[in-house]
Amino acid sequence: MHQYICETCGVQYKESMEVPENCLICEEERQYVNPAGQSWTTLENMKGKSFRNKITLEESGLYSVKTIPDFAIGQTAYLVQQEGFNLLWDCISYLDEETISEITRVGGLDAIALSHPHYYSTQVEWAEVFQVPIYIHEDDREWVMRESEQIVYWSGESLKLYEGITIHRLGGHFKGGAVLEWKGGSNNKGILLTGDIIQVVADREWVSFMYSYPNLIPLPASKVREIASIVADMNFDRIYNAFHRIVKENAHEKVQMSAERYVKALEGRLFET
């Protein structure tokens, strides 16, 4: 029996005798099946290769956690520390003893919270090792490929995990798509960790919003307006996305500017072509 991991999206499936025939997450239009075909691995198999996790202190109270070389989608997870409360935001597939030791050294984990299904990865492995809950919005329950008693399905529009640390459901990329507002980040100016619910683009002065990133399916203007309206009430000056792209300052204003530009483009008011 093995818990197989999709090599394209990095999500681990429940224990089975046989390799799964397909990946439900990759077959859905927001992701994709590798043109070379569906392929699977296991965490045990990954440990026999050259993978390692790089844990980097980004700024006070914030570590990035990244697998090298890239695996699957290649996202970055973040460890947020606030007054002794340690939260892993999003997750990565690879986990080994060195990673466990290093995270334990910097204080361990008290909880894991996810932005959306593409980053569920081996979240249950992480939660069982550190004996912590996993917070996932109930709107995305259908995309959980490995159930666990560690998973807490939260509902509503926001959930306070600790003083100054709150998850907000924005929807968009997924119905339960969420961001993390950390008011104490960046010397109390506030940090928003967005996964790719709000995506920092190549020009770090702007962000964007998509239903599918690999397949370039945009969100409707009405949904982008709604996201911008919700975010307008949050306190943050900086954004970190899932691919270590950072809007270093004035991020609150830049989200609003970006949403306005996006809507104008969709409505044919930004340019002529």
C-alpha cells in the first residue's frame, strides 16, 4: 500500500494498492495533465533522490520553505511566527528528517492553513508529523484527495487563527480560495500571503487574478471587483505570493490599482487592438 503523489500537481492521494489511474485535480480545467502522460511517485521514492528543502528567513517572523530542485508546481510555503504561534501557510510535497529538524529548531508548527487545492500536496504528512490541525475552507472539500482527522473544514468568510492572523475567503481561482492577513508582519505594517488567489506578476508593482493560470482563463470583472472590495478592508503593506514574488511596499494600493486595470481590460476600456 502506498500514498501516491501526482508528479504534475504534487498532491498526495489516499493509500492504495495500485497506482491511481488519473489525477482528478490535474484533469480539471484549472490545472493540466502532463502531455507526456500522467506519472506518480511516493514520498519514500522522493527521499531517495536529490530533493531537499531550503528554509530561508525572509524577514522577522517569516520563513520561506522551498523544495530544490523544483517539484510539480514548484510553489513556496511560508512559516509565519507571531508571539509563539507558528503557522505553515500553504504546503509542499517533499518532507524529510532534515526539514522536520529545522522547523522544530525554529519553534515547530501549531497549525497549517491552505490557500487552495493546488497546494494541498502532502499536507497530511506534515500535520501528522507535527500533530497540528489543517485549515481548509469547506467550499474546497471535494478536492481533498487524502482525508484526515487533522483537517478542519472552516466556513464563512474569515477565520481568526491567532491574534493578528486571519484567513479570508476570496474565492476566484477556487470557491474556497483564501489569503492570509498577518497584521504583525513587516514591522506591523502588515503582510498578505496570497498563494495565487492574488498573483504577483513579473512587474512587482502589479498583481493579477485568474481562474486558471496554466490555461489562461480569466476571472469575470464582477469577481475581481468583489475580491478588491474584500481586500480593501484588510491591513497590509506587503504581499508574498506562492512563487516567492513580493510586492515590497504599498501593496494595498497596488491591489486596488491592479483590479481596476484588470476590469478595464476585460471591458475593453484599457486599450485598443
